[in-house]
Amino acid sequence: MMKYKTFKQSGFTIVELMVGLLLSLILVAGILQVYLGSKTTYRVTEGLSRLQENTRASAEMLAKDIRMAGYIPCSQPQNAPVSIVDSNAWWAQLFETPILGFEGDTSTTLPPTNLVANAKVGSDAIMVLRGGSRVAGVKLFDASVNQFILQRDVGANWVEDGSLMIACDSSNARLFQASNVGTDTVTLADNTAVPGNNGAINHSFGNDAQIANYSAVIYYITASSSGNGFSLYRSYLNVNSAGANIPETEELAEGIENMQLLYGYDSTGDGNADRYLQANDALLSTDDDWQNVVAVRIGLLYASEDGLREGNDLDDNLYVVANTLIGPSTTVSHAQDQRKRYVASMTVSLRNL
């Protein structure tokens, strides 16, 4: 008779199973901790990278416009440039105060409310006046009909009727309001226009002259369109057939929480800044004083999206932005939140003043 060998079945004991489960949980917890740490690092890195990109782009745009304050397409004329626009408001000040600052910590120096209604109190603003990029050569100026005849067709959408324009050559420059802009002609607006002109061109511009559009912009800080913090904005200040003070606004860079500006003042006439002043300094109280500004020092306070700091790590740091101290409880303040912040600074020399 054959004998069959039997095998006793065995498995994990309860203790072994519990030990295995415990080791698995420890392993999963470790992996989860590494994942969460990597995710946090990624969010912080992504947020800071976005801030750095905003830094570069916004600083370049701001510096480019400031550097070109007072620019006209011709070399500086031998005679003093003249505005014949019938007004003393900003739109007639290209040759007088092509750069004008507004201090953000006092309401008396905030930008005019009809230009920037929602500028952030505590953050500075700056207005820059210059010749624009739409330039054409002049064939001649026909004084009998107050009309410039251009050397080329510029197209129907070159500038609007009623726009301010600049005509210049090596000896003279004129700022005026145009009307009846054609494809190759620009006519001097009469005194029925708004604001209109208060005189004649009284200079014979020839085929060595150029004519260009007028660019007037103001930079300031206000709430972001996304509702997440603040942004740097730029408003184009237009004059056209409908009148003056018509801003076209664009959001340039999100995450810029504050802008502070200092103005390099040349008191000796050597072209170098002897001191840096705030916009409300007594030395900058008149238009003539602003003509002595040869440089602008820009300080920008950048803030990440909220939540990049962990737990109760709230930002209570103090930041020095263009000689202005910004903290949770200073005169110019920032929120004590979970944003990461840093400061970028640059100094821009003015080429055309």
C-alpha cells in the first residue's frame, strides 16, 4: 500500500502581518513626505521664476520709456523748441517737463485723478513725454494752407485727426495739434479744435525735416486684474478729435507691489546727478527744476502669489526700496502674509534732457 505524505499549510501570523503593514506605512509616509517636499519646492521655484521674468520684462519697458523722455526724431535743434498747443496742461509740456514724478505717500502729489483714478497710495508714479515711433520725412510745409506734405504715403491709420504731433529739423522743433490727416499730408488744426493751437508754425520746414506722433505715458501701481495682489500699469494719455485726457491702459506685469522713484538732480550743470530727490522735494517744485533731472533711480518691490511661505511663516521683513522703508507697520507698508518678496533696483540716465 502506498503512503501519501501530507504537508502542513502555514502563513503569516498576525504579528508578522502587522509588522509588514507598519513597515509599508512607514515607506509610504516617507515617499509622501518626499513628494510633498518636492511639490512645495516646485511651487516656490515656479513662483520665484515667474517673479524674475516679471522683473526683467517690466524693468526693461519702464527703463526704455524713461531713458527716452524728451526724445524727438531729429537731433537737438539749435533754437529752443516751441509748443503752439493752446494749453499749459501735460499735453503741451514735452519741451518743458518731459518727465514728471508723483510721490505716493501724500495725496497732494498723487497723479491727477482724471489720468489715474486708482493709483495705489504709497506707491510712486511717473509720467514720461516723448516723440513716438511713427515717423515720416517732410517734403515741405505749405504755409498758405498750414499743411505738411510728406515724402511718403503713411496710410489712413497712421495717426488720428486731432492728435498731437512733432515737426523738427536741425534748427527748430514744433509741437502742434493736427487735423485732416491724410495718407501723405498733415494739416495744422484751427482754433476750433480741442485744445487747439495758439499760433502759426512760423518756420519753413523743408525736405530735411521729420514729423512724428507724440507719446505720453504714465506708469503706476494698482490692483491686479486677476484680483491677486498688485501690478504695474501703463496708461497712454491721448489727445484726438474727441478732446484730451483719454487714457488707454494696459497691465504690464503682475506681482509688482510697490514702485519708489528717486530723481537725479544736477545742480552744477555738468550733466551728472549731484543728489537723488523724491518727487515732492522742494528742489523739484517748478517746471524749471524738473529740467535739471538727469537720471531716475527705480526701486520695485515684487511679491509672489500668496501661500508660498509655509504655515505661520508670515512676511514681517523690512525692505528698502529706493531709500523708502517698506514693512508691515511702516508708513509705506506691505501686508503681513505668506508671499515671498524681493527688491530690484536700477538707475536710468536720461539721454535727451
